[in-house]
Amino acid sequence: MAAASGLLAGRVACITGAGSGLGRAIAERFASEGAIVVAQDIDAESAQQTVASLAGDGHLPTVGDVADEQAMLDVFAAISDRFGRIDVMVNNAGVDRLPGDGFDMVLRGEGPQITLMAHEAFSRMLAIHVTGTFTCTREAVRLMGDGGGSIITMSSIAGVAGWGPVHYSAAKGAILGFTRAAARELGPLGIRVNAIAPGAIDTPMTRSLPEGLLAPMVAMTPLRRLGRADEVAASALFLASDESSYMTGQCMSPNGGIVTT
Ligand SMILES: NC(=O)c1ccc[n+]([C@@H]2O[C@H](COP(=O)([O-])OP(=O)(O)OC[C@H]3O[C@@H](n4cnc5c(N)ncnc54)[C@H](O)[C@@H]3O)[C@@H](O)[C@H]2O)c1
């Protein structure tokens, strides 16, 4: 078998939430650049489907809730057994709505979402995005060798500029703080940590929103369209590869210009 070529040739890349949308697009782009992909998702079937769609051999589907520490320890034990290391970690898994978060009541005009949101919905949102990112980053760093590695976190313009409900925006903002602190801590080990903060991208998550919510956002976006998942995957490839070798603690925001920093 010929050796893999490409920007990520032979690198082991774990992507959470790889069964759909951005995670699947990142998995496909990474595999096309020679990476061996661990496609992690809470949904076993979609993780399997992603692996079946990837170029090259040796990819590994794994299942578990990123907010469940033991489930993630099991995932990283499986990665350790199979590959012995990780080179790239993409903390992408996430949701933008949860039962009890008041979203449906807001659509019916019943009040500001913060007054309708259950405590459990707020906590669960942070557990998935923030605690999940922490657990997976910790375990990935433990498996990164002397050559260092690249950690990518998935924020959002919700975290940068409040374009989202309070639980989601709080989680995505916390991810930026996590990214900056981890970059300072891990830089001396040759491990880079960077965030992506996409705008509204055409994925199953966005497609399930009421049309009336998206149209005004697109109208305010200078490029006047939703982004494509492959456009976010291009940012992820840049941050994962040596093309971004002097970047750490940064946030890339493929967002069509709706938020500028
Ligand atoms: N689509 C957008 O416009 C957009 C914009 C900014 C940020 N994001 C972020 O990008 C990431 C991916 O979003 P997407 O649009 O591809 O959504 P998506 O719903 O298409 O895919 C999300 C994937 O994550 C998985 N997942 C959900 N909860 C999980 C959990 N607890 N543990 C493991 N896997 C879990 C789902 O099963 C799904 O396969 C999310 O973090 C999202 O918040 C999306």
C-alpha cells in the first residue's frame, strides 16, 4: 500500500460530533489529506456512516456522549490501543437547542428565552460544549507525543458576539477562554490550541431552524448567504496542519463578514 500523502499524511485525528454537518465535512477533508480519522459521535450509526464515506483505510468510529467522562475515557482508551497516539483533536460535538430551554415558547412569543429556560437545560449545554471540550482535550494531550499536536475547538459567532440564546452563547464564549488558556499552557509542549467561530453554516443543525430566524441573518451577512460545511473544514485543515505552525490561542471565524474582529 502506498504511503498516504497530503497535509495531514499519517496523522491520527479525532473529531467529535463527526457523524453530521461540520464534523463529517472536517473528517472527509482530513481523510482526503492523508489523516487517519477517529470519527466520534453520540450516534453510533452516523459515526459508522462517516467512516464509510472517508478516503483511505484504518479509520475508527467511536461512540459516546462528550459530556460523559467515563464514556470519553473509554473512547480514548480505544484510540490508545489502536494507534498509541493522537496528533489532532477537533472538539466539534454540540447542540444549539435542548429540551426545557424555552426555544419553542420564544417562537410563540411568550417572552425572552432566559426567563423560560430551565436550570438543567443551561447546565447540560455547558456540560456538552465546555466540559466535553475539557475532557477530550485533556485526554488527547495525554496521548500527544514529543512531536506535539494541534487542538481545535468549535466556538461560534454566538460566543464572540452573542448571536444565539444565552446557554449556547455562554458555552461558545467559554470555549474561547478555554482555548486561550490552554494555548498558553500547552505551547511549551509544542501543542497548539485554536478555535473556529463559524457564522451560520448550512448543516442539519441550521436547516432545522425556522426559516424566519435565518433569513434576517443572511440579509445582514455581507456575503449574503449561509456558509458551507466545506468552508469551515478548510479552516480546520489549516489549523490542524503545519500551514498554521506559528498560530496558537487564535480564533478563525468563517462567517461571511457578519462579525468582524
Ligand atoms: N451550523 C452552524 O451554523 C454552526 C455555527 C457555529 C458553530 N457551530 C458548531 O459546530 C458544531 C457542529 O455543528 P453542526 O452544524 O455540524 O451540527 P449537526 O447537528 O449537524 O452535528 C452535530 C453532531 O454532534 C453530535 N453530538 C451532539 N451532541 C453530542 C454529544 N453530547 N456527544 C457526542 N456527539 C454529539 C450529533 O450527533 C451530530 O452528529 C457544534 O459545536 C455547533 O455548535 C455550528
